[in-house]
Amino acid sequence: MRHLLERSIRVAKADNTPAVVILPKDNQDEEYEEPAVAHGFTRSGVGYSKPKIIPEDADLCRAAEVLNAGKKVAVLVGAGARGAAPQLIEIATLLGAGVAKALLGKDVLPDDLPFVTGAIGLLGTEPSWDLMQGCDTLLMVGTGFPWSEFLPKDGAVRVVQIDIKASMLSLRYPVDVSLHGDAAATLKALLPLIQRKENREWAKAIETNITGWWKKLEGRAKAEANPVNPQHVVWEMSPLLPANAIVTSDSGSCANWYARDFRVQQGQAASLSGGLASMGAAVPYAIGAKFAHPDRPVIAIVGDGAMQMNNMAELITVQKYWKRWADPRWIVCVFNNQDLNEVTWEQRVMEGNPRFETSQDIPDFAYAKFGEMLGLRGIFVDSPGRLASAWQEALSSERPVVLEVKTDPEVAPLPPHVTFKEARSFMSAMAKGDRGAGRVIGDTARQVVDGLFGKRD
């Protein structure tokens, strides 16, 4: 027993991974005995101190040569870069680089930095897409981002990758220089070798693109919908959050608005099920975050599908424990659109099929009233003009809150770059008698048509 517990803790700390100890019932009933000094017994000890892992000097020099030679440098960061913000900011500034973030790395850098392009991938931004398509050099730090269609084509760029796990190096893209090491320590060792780029045209273009993107997002968020635009929900939330807030998101269409419209600030933390995209993760994540940080406000963003799967039951856990928390602010925001919305749009855009009501319809439910039944506070919103005040009420509440917003299912969670095939599939779905065809808001239709004809909205 002693060996199992000590080893599991050491493995968890060393590998940044969960460790599970399973005890059979008969073992639990036995009296504890120290391991004997005899054959067949293992005696272990406690304690672990992480080493500083830095690549060889020769490899750092090779990496610097690649980065210094690049004229249009891009940086892609993931969760493995968490804690390396000062070094990332410095190297991006020297290189005049834009920085895109894999979804699990959303809180690695704040979104108000002028060179941060935001998320990459299906839930990503146009500036991140343009960054990857326009760069000639790529620095990857602590990321296992898997979607190759959102990365540069093979041979189009030279690549340097930093990762603490050797198994992740050159896994997602052919890498010129692999640096096996801790992100912050490796960047710190690399920085003295980096030359500042005097030509800042690439950097200026990135900043201009980012500024335009935020204006575009605001326009999309405030576009009329029936009754509430889901993008608007997160857009209004973002500037009202305290600097130490923790935000979790479920899988589904709400993850799109979390990825794009939540403008993360320095000091905030954020996460979701980024590896498996498992539904039903947001509320358990938020409960775990609150137990780990009882003095910080926690917000979960959840679709009604995931809410009905398991998140509603988890509100009972919140009801049981919330009075123990130093800061009672714990909010779950439910997007009630009565639709398994992400799959609905995947059917339309990827397969060209109209919405299949039998599988996609979700029963309407009074989530805010359910919260009130549990002794929590319930807030219901069905008007965009009520969003800001509702968030303010929730963030100043003296008890956990269920914030239910009646959102429009016909607002499309489109990828940052709509391909001809995707646009054609969408138009095909509309033509096949999709029930929502007549209610797809004008801004959504315009985005798809622009993708079809190669224009920019």
C-alpha cells in the first residue's frame, strides 16, 4: 500500500497526469502493516522534485538560426506553454510574430496582446488561419494540435518545436529542429540567441488583421437573432469577468463562442475537454476548479444537451458544498436552444444534410427554476437587452447561479475558413428542405455565401 500511494503521487507530479489507485474491498478490510525486509516486498520513499530540462546548446543554436532566418514568423502555443507567458511575449516581440493558441492553451496568453490571433482550428479565428497560411517559419510550444488542414502545407515553412514530452516532438508536423525541454526554461535559454527583426511589416499586418477581427466579432455577436444570439451571451460576459475568474466550457456549439468571443485576460484561467471533446464536462470541471480555488469566481458555459446529460445532476453537488467556499460566486450559463446544435451544423456543413429532427430535438426545460428548487439563484434571459444586467447580477450573487439564456439555434458555428465543399454542402442542406432554412440569420448566410465565392465578410 505504501509503495502504491507513494509511486502514484510521484508519477502524477512527474508526468503531469492523473494517477489512479484501485483497492479491492478485501484489502481495505485488512490491517495495515509496514512492508517486511524480505524477498517479494517493495519498500519505497516519498518526495519528488522536478528537474530543469533544457536542450543542448547546439540544438538551441540550430533553432535560433531557423527563427532568425524567417521573415514571417508564427508561433503556436498549447497547454504545455502555460507558465511561459513572459518568455513567449518577449520572443514574439523580437521576432515580430503572431501567436495563435490551441484551444487548451487559451489562457496561456491574454487576448488583449496586439499579436495574439486567438484560437486555431475549427473553432478558431480568421487571423489565426491567415497567420498559418502566410508564415514562412513556425515555432510550436507545448502543443499537440492535431488538425493538419489548419497548419501550413508540408515544405511551406521551417519549424522549431519545444515540448517537455519527447513523444510529442514532430508528431503533428515535420519539424526541422526539435527541442526537448520545459517551455519556459527552453525559451529563456533560446532568447539570447534571437535577433530582433527590423522589418515590422509582417507584425503590422497581423495587428491590423486582429483589430479588424474583433470588430467583425462584435458585429456578429450583436446581430439580431431569435430570441438571443448565442455569440452575444459570451461577448457580454467577457468584459465583466473579474481578473481572477476561471471559465470552463462544455463541448458543442457553446465551445465556439467560448473559443472566439471570450476575450481572456491576464490572470484568468480557462479549460474544456479539448482532447476528447466529451459532453458533460463543463460543470464537473467548474466544481473541481472551485474546490481547488474556493476564493475565485468560476463560470461554466454549457449547452442544453450537455446540461440534460449529466450537468443538471451535478448541481446537486454544488448545492451540497457551496457554503464551504470562501467566494460563493459559481455560475453555470445554459444555452437553451432545444437543439444538439453542434451536430446539427455538422450535418448541414460537412454532410449537406438538413437537420434531422428526430435525433436533434431536445426537450425544453426550466433550468433556472430547477436551480431555484435546489436553493441556488435562477436567472432567465430571453432578450439581448437583458444580458449585461443578468451577468452583473450573477457575478454579484451571494449564492451560486443558474443563468439560463434562450438562444437561437440558427446561428452557425462556422470554421474560420469556409471551403467550397463546406459552403456547397450548406447550400445543399438548405435546398433539401431544412426546417431552419428560412430562419438562418442573414449574417450566417452571408458568411457561407462569401466562403462559396471566395469573398471576405
